[in-house]
Amino acid sequence: MKLDLRPLLKLRQRAPEVLRELDKPLRATVRHALDLSQFDVPRGDQDVEYDKHGNEKQRTRPLADTGFIDGPEYRLDKRLSTTWVAGYAHHAAGAIHEGFHWGEEIINPPPHFLKKAFRRSRSVGRKGVKQALEQALKKMFPSK
């Protein structure tokens, strides 16, 4: 069996275009995981606190309300990759994040509530990436 590597080489030459095609499915996957993680996010008591003068202290936003999505981050060197990250930005929790990375792993392990959500979203991401790559290939290399 002979494998024709020319389309793969052409695809690699157009790497920025191909990686941009992955933005939509990867962002949707990260959004899905962030939504799922909301069920596992620890929620503290909503008791009102008072300062020494009896005035209500200003509340900080609850952890569950600090969700964010960040991306894409492209790596266009020899190891092509794109990364999308979701997490929570809360002063008490530090930088809690998890991401989908197409390429070499660069994300540090997250707390468990995000890890579970991303594990459940992985199949959604794979399907979206597969469809995006197939569409990109059809667009860049129309059948003869």
C-alpha cells in the first residue's frame, strides 16, 4: 500500500488556516465543559458579613460566577498546536483552568470539578475537530 503524503504536506504549509478551522469546535467544547462544571463547583454560604462598625461588607463574586474562556493560542513551530482554556478566576482559588489542546500537552492539572467536566466533553470535542478538519480538507483540496 502506498501512502500519498502530498496532501498532508500541503496541509502543514497552510497550518494557520487549518488551526483557525478548529477554533469553532474547540470553543464549543470548552464552553460545554465549563457549563457542565457549574454543577460541581463548590458553593459557599451566602451569609452576610459585617465590619466592626456594623456595615455590610462588600461581597466578592462567588467562584461559580467567575468562569472564563480563553483562546485560541496557536503554536506554529514544528509541533503545530492550538489551545483553548476554560476556568474560574477567583481570588480565593487562584488560577483554576483546564483546556483542550490539539498537540503536545501544556496545561497543568486542574482541580477535580473541572477535570470531570472536561472528561465528559472530550467526545464532543473530538467529533467537532473531526468535522472541522474534514471540511477544511474538502475546501482546500477539492476532489478531482
